Amino acid sequence: MKKILGACIGSCVHVAGILNFLNIAKRSGYETRFLGSALSIDDLAIEISKYSPDIAAVSYRLSPESIMGIFDELKAKIKEVPSLKNMEFILGTTRPVAEIAERTGIFTRIFTGEETEKEVEAYLKKIEIPKTFALPPGDLIERIKYKEPYPLIRHHFGRPDLKETLDGIKIIAESGLLDIISIGPDQNTQEFFFHPEKMDPKQDGAGGVPLRSEEDFKKLYKASRIGNHPLLRCYSGTNDILKMARVLHDNINNAWCAIPLFWYNELDNRSSRRLVESIAENQSVMKWHGRRGIPVEVNESHHWSLRYAPDAVAVAAAYLAAYNAKKMGVETYISQYMFNTPPETSFIMDLAKMLAKIELIESLHDDSFTTIRETRAGLFSYPADLDESKGQLASSTMLQMQLDPGIVHIVGYCEADHAAGPDDIIKSTKIAGRVIENCIYGCPDMKKDIYVQERKKELLVESRSILDKIISLGKNRTIADPLISPKILAEAVNTGILDAPHLCGVKAAKGTILTMFVDGKNCSTDKSLEPISEKERLDGISI
């Protein structure tokens, strides 16, 4: 049996890393012995002569300023002591020390803690890790199964120049860190792809990558066919959305459709579509994808929260989105849960809001309809200070993992300062990835918190009041199902059943609702800014 002798040298007392290495060595069939911490080079030489190991593993995890003297001493001792001359020395250390160690020529292998356990085992067993690997599945559902228990990782990407975007996609794909690259087109693409004569050249690249032909979409897909071959996904556009669905399906194999129910129209000025017409058109896009077995995500609930609607409206909107998708024939629904929106929401109230959404949405499950949970942080919760923003990314990711998501949409820590480039995305993914790994290893169940459960129950009651009020709009009218009627849904917005403070001045909406934060939750209030229940608010709406 081969033997490994391990020790921390110099004044280093950090033993965790080398002990972990020796444990891996034991599992790989080695006999191991650990000499302890802060071992002198003289004592190391004596013990090597006694034990006659095949490998001497030394560790030094202090600052690099004092290491050169220790390395010089070890190098001299190797020349002096015959039993050390043919010894295989390896080192575990930090990256700055590793750079110095490489120049000494002492070590056959240097570990910095960035290696995977598989790489360590491969070294110990003296085998090569194949540089080629089996590609993950190119289908969303199969890829989720392939990666379990880890979620798929998604990030938004789109630079204001096509070549820069193509180069960035290649870098991201080669990193192997992202499972899904979510293409962000510029506003000209989203609104006028099929009407280039209406594009404003001054707006080229505003908000994303300028895509002017189907060939441009093909280039995006081709650029992603390296590394781990990430899936591509793209927003549906704000005009001619059914035609855009075909473009995305045919040219980037769009992993799933993302479409709103109430938005991308006169409500948010992202197109000139009228509300009632856009609802019907959005439903037709859901049907188109449903008939082809393509998963659908309805970007809905968080649009209300972004405009400071009360939490109960956001929960009701989440149910309406999923309900409409099901009724349009969608079998696999991507339910997105955007945390930290509005940013004043506390973690307790945020988790409660998401659990209320889940209970309503997943009550729709049956043999023909299932959902995949996708989580993300809200962009507006990110501070402009990049260090603080890294903290927000990490803490939000930890909270998101309470939902056991199948997809985690990472929002880069830099986004409050600048649009993410490939390096920003890779760094953000590593930060979130470490949090995800820790949570999967073992994390307390925050869902059982009494305040979370109380707020969840409260939101279920209030959101059902909103849904009942919408259903009542169809009373005494020949409407089979008010919750999927474009006319009824538009009336729900017109009359203020569904409302948000930031819709004030929008002709298609009421825009008169008042809200305020109380103990981390967003509530409706009366004109005196006293919190009121949704039932009280709805009783004041005559229909």
C-alpha cells in the first residue's frame, strides 16, 4: 500500500485542508500519517526518513511574505538528505503562495483549494481526467433531472454590440457554469423586429443586443455550442409576439417561452397594444407553445410588485398567470418567484409571499399540468456598492433555496452599477453557486417559522378575496370562465381590483390604490394611510 505523510510547515497551524486531503487519500487506497502543525523542516526531514512515504504532502496557508525562507530551507534539505532527493513533494496552499512555489521547482503538484474532489482523486490514483465529457441534455426537463439535486443556473446576457455578445456567449459557455443563457435583446428588437422601418437607430443596443435578422439569432445559438452547451432562452418581444415565438423556436431552440398576461402594452408603454387585445394575444402564444409541448413561463406577479401593488395582489396575479397557462394547454409551467421585490420586503414576509404563491399555483397540479420552480433576486434590491451587492446576491440566494428551485436565475451583483459582462456573470455564478452548495448540504427550514406561516395564511385569504371579486365580474354574463376572459381580466384592471400605485396616470388602469410597508410587508391602506384588509379595499369598488 502506498503511503502519504502530511504536515503543516513553518508556523502554519491551519490543518483542516490537509486533513481533508488525507481523508480523500485514505478513500483512494493510501496509508496516511499526519505529523501535526507548525512543523520545522528539520523535523519533517527526520520523519520522512523514518516513514519512507511515497508522497510528502505539506501545507502552508499563511501570507506569502515569509514563505520564501521556508522553501529555501526545504530545497537545501532535499539536496542534503539522500532520502529526500527522489521524494515526491506536493503542496496545499493559497493562490499567492502557489505562484511563488511554482518557481522553486520543489513540488510535483500544488493544490489551492479550487480543485474538485474528483480532480484530487485523479491525482492520487494517477489517472487523467478526460478533457471531453458527456454533454448535458439539450432539453430543459431532462437537463433538470440530469443536474439534480442542484438547480439549473440561468443568467441574463446581452451586450449593446452583436459581436461582443457572441464573444461573451462563448466565454460563458466555455466556463461550464451556466446551464441557461437568457438572451436580452435591445428594445428595437423587442418592439420592431418585424418592422425595421420603425426602429430608431439612436436606440440600437439600448437595453440589450441588437438582433436584426433570423441569421443573427442563429449566430447566438452557434456561439453557444461549445463548453457545456448551455440552453438559450429569449424574451417574447412586445409586438408580433406569435411571429417572434416562431423565430425563437426555429433559430435558438428556445428552452421555454416567457410571456406576460397583463403587460407589454399600454399599461407599461412597452408597446401600443391595448390591454384587452394584448391579453388575448398573450394567451394565443401560450396556446401555441402548449400545442408543441414547450414549457411556458408567465412573467406576471413580479410586475405588480415592481409597481408596489400590495402583496395580496401579487399572489393573486401569480395564480391567474398559472391558471391561464393551464387553461391554454400548457403542460409544463415555469413558475418564477422574484424575491426582494419591492426591496423593502423583509425576508420573513418575502418567504411567506412566495409560499402563498406556491400553494395556490401548485393546487393546479394534475396529470396534465405540472410546474417547475424558478427563483431570482429583484434587481432593485441590489445596492450600487459592489461589495454590498455581493452580500445581497448571496443572502437572497440562500433565501431562495428554501423553495427547492429547479432553476435559479442569478442576477449579477454588478447590475445596479452596469450591465453584466462575461466576467461579472462568472463571478456572480460562483458566489451563488457556493451558497447553493451549502444549502443543499444542509440548511435550517425557515418555512416553519411561525411569522412566515401566519403571513402566508393571511395572504391566502386576501388573494382569494381578489380572485372571487374578479369572478364576480362575470356574474349574470354569458362568460364560461371569467378568470381566462380577456374582457373580464381587463375590467379587473380598469376597475382597480388589480391595481398598483405606480399605475397612476395610466388610462387603462385605475391607479388609485394606496399601499405602505408595515413590518416588512406591503399592505393596502385607506386615505389616512391606515392599513386595511383586501376585503375592505374591494368592498369600496363598485362593479
